[in-house]
Amino acid sequence: MISVLITFALAFLGYVLLCVDVVLHASRRPLRLLTLAMVLVVVVHVSMVWGLRFGWSLEMALIKGWTGFVAFHVALVILIAASIVAEPWSGRLLVIAFPIITLGAVVASFKYDFVAIYRWPLIVVALATIIIGLSAWRSGRRGDKQLAPDSAEG
């Protein structure tokens, strides 16, 4: 049971790190080290799920269906790619992965008792990320408009 606790505590930690990373990218202050740390935590979590829950068996991994399996693994590939590519693609990939992971994690927290404890923390962190991230992104866009030369004066 302790292995389940550690496995999914790492999942939540990885999610929080992803959310902070998304907000920093929206604020135009990306930290490559944070992206790398987040991916490391997520890869350890996924490895623990594969080893401890599925016994490294694809058949066991697919027992609950293809949808979650494909969604989470596509998101994993996107996160790994985000840790490798340069900006601005790194940030774009994180923004693509965020809703996939958020939807999958929130659905799982309602579907499975062993992760139900993370339900409200996930929802609060997701909403905070959306609100703060959009606010930061909008502020950055307004700043760009203020810095742009006035075309009427040209």
C-alpha cells in the first residue's frame, strides 16, 4: 500500500510541477531545469505504475481500456519532447499536454478510490493554473502591444 501512496504522490507532484511550468511559460519566464525536474518525476511515476501495478505487462496495462492508456502515454511523449526541444516549442508542448493530463487525472480521481484523495487538490491546482496562466499570458500580450511601434507614426 505504501508503494501506491508513493506512486501517486509522485503523480501529483509531477502535476503540480507541470502546472507551475505552464504558468511560468505563460509569464514568459520558462525554467528549463523545472521542465527537466517535472519530466523526471513523471517518468519515475510512470515507471512505478508499469512495474508495480502492471508488472511490466502490456496486457495488464490495457485491462482498463485503451483510452486512458493512449492519452497518458501520448502526454508522456509530449512532456519528454518538451524537455528536449528549445523554446518556444517547449512551452507549446507543455500547453498541449496540460489539458490531456488534467482531464485524465481528474477523471481518474473520480473513477478510482486509490486516487480519490487527490480529486479536490487536482481541481484546485488545475483551476489556479488556468486562471493564473491566462492572466499571465494576457499581461504578456498587453506588454507586447505597448512595446510595439505605433504604425500611425511610421
